[in-house]
Amino acid sequence: MTTLKTLLVAGLLLAPGMAAAQGCNYEKTTTAQSCAPGNVLDAETGTCVPEATG
């Protein structure tokens, strides 16, 4: 019975953290500002790609 209570309490303590971690990727988008220097945002794929030179 003590083990069951311990697991229940542990689950209740971890639940808010797990819910917050799940929301971290909610509507995550890449912007031109988040691209590394020398990269630009590709509007079609939404990813950073090397800047074309020449």
C-alpha cells in the first residue's frame, strides 16, 4: 500500500511538468531571426537554408 501511495504522489508531482513540456512545441515556427548567420529562411519549407551567393 505504501508503494502505491508513493507512486501516486510521484505521478501527481510530475504531471504538471510533463504537461508543460508537452506544450513547448505548440505552434513552434522558424523565423528569419532564428537562422544562423549565412542562412536565410526558406518560406516553402519553413527551415533555414544556406544563403545563395553569386
